[in-house]
Amino acid sequence: MDKSDHKRSGVKDLAGMVSHLKRQLDQRLLHGLHERGYDHFKLSHLRLLVSIQDQTISGLARSLSISKQAVSSVAKDLEKEGYLTQVTEERDMRCKRLALTDRGREILTVVQGLSSTLLDDYFNTVGKTSFLRAVGLINNLIEHNEKTLAHVPVELAAEV
């Protein structure tokens, strides 16, 4: 595909389009949370909360590709608000696992409901078949990029 094919397809800045859609999704989820009384909630809180699976701060930082300091800072905010707790491991007192509280599980249920409503909206907007086809294509691109980037040094991947 040459440059003229890209122009005809309407694809000028794929990364920008994907980034814009991600921001819109985040905004809609946060708006929904704020409407339900979680008005102190931030995007960084949401990203961390939905990713906690009885992990350490280091493990979560690795899986989210962000610094341990950033995870620790957001975890402290969430702990203050009662959404999670940090449990010290018996075998290594320096190691702390993040665990959701009842309040944390409650907001995850709200987020899942909001996500479901958002999907229904997309199904109604573009049709379920078209939406699922788009998701399939995006997954194919992600898999292709993962294969292509498998040989990229970890240091370079971490810089992105």
C-alpha cells in the first residue's frame, strides 16, 4: 500500500485515532462513575483498580508497564479511600500484596456495568457484527505487533 492508498482509506494517523478512542472510552467510564457518586475517582485509580489480582506493587507495575513509585502512589490513594488494602507477606515482611476491599469489589461491579452499557451503545451504533469484526481486527493487529516486537530489547519497549 503506498501513500495514496493510505489517503484514500481515510487513515492518516492510526495511533492518534486509537489514542483518541481510548481517551473517549476513559472519559465515558469516569463520567459514569462520577454520576454514581464516585466523583473523586481518577483515571489512574481506575486503571490500577481493574488490574489488581492479588499482586505485589512490583508485579502490578510490571504488568501495567509503569513505575513502582507510580503504582505505590495510586495504591496509597486507593487505600485511603478504602478501595484496597496492602497485606504484608509473612515470608518477606518487605513485600506487600494489594488486595481489594469490599468497597473495591463494589466499584469494580459498577465499572463492569458501565462497560456493558458502553458495549451495548456501540452495538446499537454500528451493529454487533461490525463492532465484533472491528474488535477482531484490532486483536489481529495487536498479535501481529507482539510477534513483530518480540525481538525488540526490553529497554526500548519500556521507553514507549
